[in-house]
Amino acid sequence: MREYRVRGRGIEQIVLTERPTPRPGKRQVLIRMKAAALNRRDLMIVSSSLPERRSGLVPVSDGVGEVVEVGSEVSRVRIGERVCGTFLQGWQGGHMVDADTETALGGERDGVLAEYVTLDERGVVHVPGHLTDEEAATLPCAALTAWHALFETGRVRAGQTVLIQGTGGVSLFALQFAKLAGARVLVISSSDEKLGRAIDLGAAAGLNYSRSPEWDLWALEQTAGSGVDHVVEVGGPQTLARSIRAARRGGDISVTGVLAGDGGAVPVKSILFKQLRLLGVFVGSRQMFEAMNRAVAAHELRPVVDRVYPFESAVDAYRYLGSAAHFGKVVVRIAA
Amino acid sequence: MREYRVRGRGIEQIVLTERPTPRPGKRQVLIRMKAAALNRRDLMIVSSSLPERRSGLVPVSDGVGEVVEVGSEVSRVRIGERVCGTFLQGWQGGHMVDADTETALGGERDGVLAEYVTLDERGVVHVPGHLTDEEAATLPCAALTAWHALFETGRVRAGQTVLIQGTGGVSLFALQFAKLAGARVLVISSSDEKLGRAIDLGAAAGLNYSRSPEWDLWALEQTAGSGVDHVVEVGGPQTLARSIRAARRGGDISVTGVLAGDGGAVPVKSILFKQLRLLGVFVGSRQMFEAMNRAVAAHELRPVVDRVYPFESAVDAYRYLGSAAHFGKVVVRIAA
Amino acid sequence: MREYRVRGRGIEQIVLTERPTPRPGKRQVLIRMKAAALNRRDLMIVSSSLPERRSGLVPVSDGVGEVVEVGSEVSRVRIGERVCGTFLQGWQGGHMVDADTETALGGERDGVLAEYVTLDERGVVHVPGHLTDEEAATLPCAALTAWHALFETGRVRAGQTVLIQGTGGVSLFALQFAKLAGARVLVISSSDEKLGRAIDLGAAAGLNYSRSPEWDLWALEQTAGSGVDHVVEVGGPQTLARSIRAARRGGDISVTGVLAGDGGAVPVKSILFKQLRLLGVFVGSRQMFEAMNRAVAAHELRPVVDRVYPFESAVDAYRYLGSAAHFGKVVVRIAA
Amino acid sequence: MREYRVRGRGIEQIVLTERPTPRPGKRQVLIRMKAAALNRRDLMIVSSSLPERRSGLVPVSDGVGEVVEVGSEVSRVRIGERVCGTFLQGWQGGHMVDADTETALGGERDGVLAEYVTLDERGVVHVPGHLTDEEAATLPCAALTAWHALFETGRVRAGQTVLIQGTGGVSLFALQFAKLAGARVLVISSSDEKLGRAIDLGAAAGLNYSRSPEWDLWALEQTAGSGVDHVVEVGGPQTLARSIRAARRGGDISVTGVLAGDGGAVPVKSILFKQLRLLGVFVGSRQMFEAMNRAVAAHELRPVVDRVYPFESAVDAYRYLGSAAHFGKVVVRIAA
């Protein structure tokens, strides 16, 4: 069977290799992969200078496939079922522990850009039936991060207002999930076209922050001066000051990304006086994933897939993601 | 009756004045004040350049007295009872709203450095019987902030470790409350003598950060590498980076003060990966105050009072607070 | 001005009386009532043998009107605004205290079946603009109970399943609110016609329990054997055993009514083994009411009004409610 | 190696048998058992008519031992460490799922009344070092149930009052844990001697309910009429009505046992009007166990051990437990 491995730094170092199809251990399942979806993290892992463990790594955390063989002690999953691997294989439920950080697919452990993958039966979840493989492949990282931010550490409810930043994976899923839950969504982006598409997806209003950089004031206007209930932060210190101003007294700010870098001053005094909660959110547990899937299934929610590349062109998929031209997920089709 | 009023900027502008004893409105109580306690905020209000509202203000938020008259519609309080005013007169329970910010004693509203004060019956709480007046006077601001941080937005439990910074009012109350709840307390200070006194109060270990500035590493050592469960932050951005390093995965950092100023970079990426919660805490509601008082009463907890000044020497009390030599609260005795 | 007063036991003892229009106290508002809505409680207060306080009572808790005068210290409300009174005038936010029970409109205090009413400014909330007066009048008791049950003590989320019992006020609002929040709703009723109307409102499935009394088994079937996430109980001990069987492991059962009487055995062992939460829910606080109104406004949700009676025929409205033929709220129009 | 097995109904059917020492699987540990502790459940499993699965079962859920061998993939535990097995082997963290019910030691799975036991590495926890083996053996079921009740589903805090019923395992641990957390404990018992011992352990007051059956009124008196914050229920429907009366408005009642049988009426209306929460509690997860152990270790808490029997006399230990004469846990010493 074929799988990609990372040989060194740079997209060109992701190469297609061959090895015998693995067999599952006693509590493992063998999955014939159907599709994988890229995250910005996948790009960072190959693009920047990185830990030793990258060398030889099978990349990519997110994917879906069909169980084709199960170990002798497997009870949670059956042959023929369609499953996603979980981003953090070790985090089942409750709180995350230090050891769980060593179990991330496509980083600390081999990922899913392969024709066959073996995972622990506790490291997979069943996938809503209405989804195509391309759609299902997108759930493990960005979708779960958004769900976790809004409903697990966050407290978003019907009637509340959620602000999302840009139209990356976490932000678009946050938009879709917040809508499911009866919340109103404000979106900022540097592209009018992307704003238009976000509004098509259900956002109540959008602002082009390259033309109107004071999006915090805009968010206040959009909420009659009171501020938004929840900000899904993806920028880091560079955007946090505005997020703090945009939030209502007692509001939540989920810290899900630091795309704009990690330096920069934060107006801590406002966190105090506004009694805000800044909540670090790192993907999520298998139990959260299952709760999310129930919502995805009940609403037949469709993740936004931008482009699909064939397995042999996975490197092109990386390049396209790197261009930042996408709106929605970039997917690799592995098998029919 | 006599009361202090702030005439302008600077401690010297706090002057003793005279006016007729007020009468309570229908839902108000008239309180004969017994003692008042100073907070750093009281110093800041008179010392720095400030809003117009300072002029003519009766200063000081914290105090205790005896109800000597009640309005015709008062039902919560009776003549002869001993009560504290609440810091935020408007915040009864549930979440704080914007209008509540306009109801802070000794700031937005006249405070308690006076022989008689009238307050709404909803703006007072009964005081545990075992406390002296000097002790009871210290509860409204610093104690409630600590209680709110640990148990209302925070989740401190028996067996957990709490880190406090310095030995100011909030920190010492946090030490005492955390101990009540079965938690272990680590303390940092720039004074060996103050560390010793904190240990006498029940702290498990202390570090002099002027000699050993890497108190984050020390906190990790003290918790077998896992980090503390809760940090009660009083410093702001200057200390926050170390607090973030000192906290365990999934830990809480209460933001209760920005004594060291509001500039400075914050390692937001660590908030994300460690899934920390930064929780802004601003004093608390009357219902929180009542819950705290039940704990104070049940344990006959004694607030730490450093020095008591007579009413006529209130300005000296301000000066002593300004010297930062104190350990515990600085109190003004108003009446026997 | 005219108002109804209860002279004794029985619907016929609700009589129209006259008195001068009251004036608001300093912190009160005078409301010109537009519409009032009946709850089963209103019927019980006049129909059963009851406490002394009934005699002379202005009945009915739920209504809406226009503020026509405000007291000198009123700041939360302005003349011309449309407001509902809160069911429990004393419960602003946080937890309910014993004294709050003495502040229920149309029971412990005079209600709103009157042309003019004075209420404390803290005892009113602004009303979403899209609602007719008849619709707005229905919010204070049944709607708030449903909101409180699902989202304040309950934890209903997108993708979950909620079971409602019958089509009374609380149940229909629970149906509508659960749908807003992305949940799926199962409904049981003794009337096929009412089931049909509940399905028109968005329920996923319905069962006629007079034909199929084992609705607990049906609920399990409808959830692939796992059980529903939340039951909104209105029946009391008579229905609780089935609710407990219908709930999933770790599920919630809101106890909002005991329509079927208070005797009867409860399978407590199943509460233990299934780790259920039985949550007593009694109307709600003003802050909850405001959160609910934000959701009602954002979604332009329309309460279900069955029939509207003119003010002079209020007694007929009581009779119609007593017939149990209604689907949705029974309203009295007080003024144009 | 020797182990007990249940051959049929009745204590006499627990017989000592012999088989080769087992070897751990890849992710298992082999534990040389040191001590086991009995729970009422162990008595019920052998005493009453029961499911088929009893036959051949190694009984008893609670015990402690030393890890003497580990499987090739074990990373959480090392040889030489002292561990307890978890009651529900499958429940690691987060919420319990249906499959976890099939993983209870000494019931659905072979228990620990044996010289050697193999368990999954996820099914064991490290044990506080200050405990004797006899003490450590008592933690898995009763202690964890009490911890879960008070602090995981419950919200017990410093200054609150907790009522416990009798002096069985769950009740005594609830007493000790509530004290750790700064709460006040009321205890009822049918034995003056046991009341005296509970007071020695820190209970604030006790009542002999065989002489004074109206313990609900007593609990109200002990709380100045307001009611207790938390009742740890062990009796079931027979005691629940009084627990409901003894609880404060908004209080919690943990349902941890139904010792007095499962029939009987429950005053559901009071659950509603008092806004109580009835919370089913069934042992707990491994993560809860670990949190509990941190508290036990930090306070060097000592479980109450009544009597210790040698391994060969395990059946006598069952008999003694059946006599209900004990105060604290009945333990079997398995190895030195």
C-alpha cells in the first residue's frame, strides 16, 4: 500500500512511499482511507523548522475511511463502518492530560495520508451517514475545535451573538455550529467575496477589516453597544485587544489559534473590569467529537469543501492551502 | 455628623467635613459606621489624576456599622444589626450588568468614611458575629474578590494547589479561603518576613521572588512538575507570562489586579495549548458576599488586620497603606 | 380604572371592580395593561380551596402593557416602553431566596388582570418588538419555565433530543425553544389533532399515549435505544417513572409541574444507576427572562395563542382554559 | 495462586480456589494483591438471587496491591508501584456510557479477592503513600461515590452544611471529605455510639433517628430554618421525603443508595417549588478517583477501618459486614 511520508523541510519533501499493508493489533482497527483534509497545522509541520520527529512521519491528522479489519478484542467498531480518527488519540473524555499531547495524528504519531491506517478502537468515531467522504474527512480538527470552543468550554446559546475572525476552517465551522444553536454570527474578513460567502452560509453581517480595521467598534454597533457574547479568536495577541473590546461584560473569548503570531500586548485590565473569560481550546476529546457528530447528523450539516485533489496530487493540495485562496476545506481523495 | 470628603488630588485633599445626619429613604437603612478598611483602590482614587466625580466624594468602599434607622419599606434588615455595605451596590446576584459599574462605593457613589451612611437595604449584608468591627470592615472588596476568584468563577477544591502573588489584601484572603477549602497554597513575595507570616497563616511554601525571580519554575517543582491548579493574578501582564507557565494544563488564572501596569506581551499560544482559563474577576455580588460570610462564620476566620487608626487620623492610614510596609489590612476606627 | 378581583372560591367569584388609577412609587412604573394570558395556576388559585390571601386578589401573573408613568428614581424603564411584569417580582438574578416566594404576581401579590398596574422597575422586562400584545402577554410564566428548564438548569444542545409531555404552555414553549437551540423534539399527547399541530410546530415525532401508553419504550425506539437527553416533566410522580425510563444515562429531567397529582412511587434506584439529574424548576429570574427575550427577538419566535377574549369576558377565558380544549395560550385583551 | 470464587447463592458459596498465576496482556498489569475491602454490594451479590454471571465470579471490587509485571505496551504504571483497581474499569473520564456498566469489578468482571489480578493499565490508579494497605483498599467504591456526590455532580463549598445518613462507607467518607472542603456535617444514626464516633470524626451534630424520627425538622433547626445545602441520600424513597424537607431551597440531594428499598412515594411537588436537584451518583471515573486521591494525599486523610480479617477468613469478613455492627470498613488482608 502507498502512503506519504515527510522526509524533511518543505512541501516538496512529502513523498509517496510504499510498504506492506499493516495488520491491526488486538484492540486496533485497520482502516482503508477514503479521504483526508488539510489544516494549516499540516502546512506548518512541513514548512517550518521542526522537531526531529517530523522525519519519516505520515502527515495529516484529518481523514475518513472504512474499517476493513478489527483486532480480536475490538468491541466498539465493526468491519464495514465508516470512521474518522481522532486528532488526539489519547483524549477520550474528561480533561486532557499531559500524556495526551503525545498522541496527535500527523504530528506526534503517524497521520492518515495513507491508503491504510491502523488506529486504536478508542481513537476512532463513527461518521454521520449523510456526509460524503470528502466532507466527513474535515471533522477531526477544525470542526471539533469550533464545537469545543462554542459549547464545551463556551456557553453559546440561542439569541446570543458570536464573532468569528476570517473564514478559515475553525471560523467556518463556528459559523455553522453557532447557527445550529440559534446564535447570530458576525464575521470579519479581508475579502469581500469571502464575506459574501459567509453571509450565504448564515452570517448576519460581515465587515472587511482591511478597509475598516476598527472591527471592534463595528461589533459594538451590531450589538446595540453591548458587545458580542462570544469571540472565536484565531489571531492571537494581534487581534486579542480588539476582541476584548468587542466582547460584552462577562463574555467569552475562545483562544483557538495564534495565526498572527504570539507577540504583542494584551489589555489585561479590561479582562478584569469586563469580567471576561479567555478560554484556551485545543481540539477536543472523543466524547466531544461524538456529541458534535450527533448535531452534524441531526441537522445534516454540510462542511464547506473548497477543492478535492487526487491522492497522487496531495502536494498540490498543500500548495493550494498555502495560497490562502481557499474558502472551506482542501481535501485529498485517497480511494473511491 | 462628620465625614471625610475628597477635595482634589492627593492624600492631603481628604478632609474632614460636617453635615446633618442623613435620614434613610423608604427602602434604605441608616448605618452608624464603626470601622472602615482601606484598599489600594482608595489610594489610587485620591492619588492619581482622575475623573471629575472624585471631587466632593466620600471616600472608601469597605466598612461596617450598626443599623440605627430603617425606611418604611425595609424588610431585609433590622435596627441594631451589624452590616457591611456591598462594594457594588447594584449587583445583587447573577451576572453583573453595565449599570452596576455606576454603583461602586467610594468611587461612583459616596463611600463609608463617615460617621453615618445611608444605603439601600439591598446594598448591605449581615456580618459574622465573631468578628471585631475592625475585622468585619475588611470584607467588602478584597475578601470578596478572593472568594469570587477561587470559588465562583474558579473551581478550587480540596487537594488542589493555589498560587498567590504577594501579601496584599486579595492575596491574603485567597490564602485563608483556599486553606478553608482544603487547598494547598504557594506564596511569592519580595520580603522574607512577609513570607514567614504567610506561612504562619497556612501557606505550604514561599519563595522570595526578588532573590529567585523564576517563581514559575519553583511552582512547577512544588507540584512535581504538573503546575498549580489556580493562580490568583494581581500583577497583570508583567506577571501573567510566569503565571501561565506556573499553571497546570487546564488550570485557572484569576485576573484580579494589574498592580504592575497594563502593558506587556502575553504568551497567548500557551493559553491555547495548555487549555488555560483566564478569568476576569471584579469584586462580586451580594449573593457571593453572603456565601462567603457563611464560610467566614462557620470557620470563625479572622481577617488579618495590620494597624488601626482613629477616625481623626484617617489620612495617616492612607499614608501607611501607601508605604507598602503593611501585612494585612489598614483600618480606620470610626466609632466605639 | 377597572380591575378584576377574586372574591372567593370558583371562577364566578372573579369580579370586575373599579378603583382610582394608582400612582407609581419612587422606584415604580405605572403600566397601562394591554393583554393578559392565563396559566393553569390561575385556574387553580380560584378553583381549589385556598389560602386567605386569595380574597381580594387581583388575579393573573402574565401580561404586557405600556409604561405611562415612572417614579422619580426609575432608571431602567421609560415612558412609552412596552413591558411584561416578572412572575416573581423579587427574583432578579442568581439563586432564588425564600423571600422571593412572597412576590409572585396573581398569587402572593396582586396580578395583572387590570387596566392599570404599578410594579417596581426591577420587576419588569422589555418585550421583543415583533410580538403582538397577545403574544407578549404569554411570556412571564410558561415560557420562562421552559427556558429555565432547558438552558439554565438544563444543558440542552444542538443535536440532542428533548421529550415534552402534552401541549400545555410549558410544553409548547419547550418545543419551540428546543428547536431554536438545534435540538430534536419528541411529543406525547392524548389527542391526534394536537400531535399534528405540535409536529407542524417542529416536533420530530409524536405519540398518542392514550392509545399507546408505553411512551417510554417509544422514546427509546426514537433514540436508537439510548434514551432522550432531556425530559420536560409536567405530570409529577404519575409520569416520572416513565420519564426516568425514557431518559438516557446521564440525562436530565426537569420537574416543572405535577399536573397528575403528587402521590406515587418513584424508581429512585434508576435515578442512581442511570446517573440522572432531576431538576426542580420554578419559573425563573429576571435575568433569565431577559436572556430568553433575546432569543425570542433574534428568531422572531411567535408564541402560540389559541383564543383571545375581551376584557369584559375574562371569566369565559378561565372557563375555556378549564375545558382543556385549547392548544396554546388563552389570552385576555385588556386595551387596544 | 489462590483466589476466591462464588459458586452459588449465599456467603458459604464463596470458596477459595487455586489456579496458575495469570500473565498480563500487552496493556495490562499484574498486581499482587495486598488487601481488599468489602462493600454492601459484595454482600448483595452473593446473598440475593442474582444473574447467571455470578457463578464462578471472583468477588469484591475494592482492593490494593503492588504491580509485579507490566505488559509490553504499558506506560502509565511501573513495577513496584502500589495501585487500586477502579470500580468501573471502562470509565476513564467525562461521562459514563452504557458499555461502562459491563466493566464493574466483582460483578460484571472478576474482582480482587485473589492473590494476583490482571487489569488494564487504564483501570488502575496510584495510591497515596501515607495510607496502609488496609486503608488504601477502601477507596475504589464508597470513597469515590462520596467524592463524586459532593464535588463532581455536587457543589459543596466551605461554609455549607452537608447531611449524611447513617455511618456506612459512603456516609463516613462523605463526612471526612466534606470536612476537608470546609463544610459542616450533620449526621443521623440509630446508634448513639456510632453518633459519638461520627462526632469524633468531625461531625458538628448528630441525631438518633430511632428516638427522634423527625430528623428533617432537626436539620432545619440546625440550619436556622434554612435547610442543609446537600444531603447524601443512601436510603432511597423511604428517606427521600425527609431529605427533601431537610434541604434548603436550591439545594442538592445526591442519590447514592437505596438501602431501604425502592418503593415509596416521593413529594415531587417540593422538588419543583424548592428547585432542588436530585442527582444520581454511581461510583465515578478514573479521573475523579485521581482528583480524590490528591485530596486524600494532601490531607493525609485516613479512611476508617473497623476490622481486618486474614485472607483465609474472608467469609467471616462477609458475615461481620452482614451483622451491621461495624463502623467503618471491613477489610481482608491478602498478603503482607
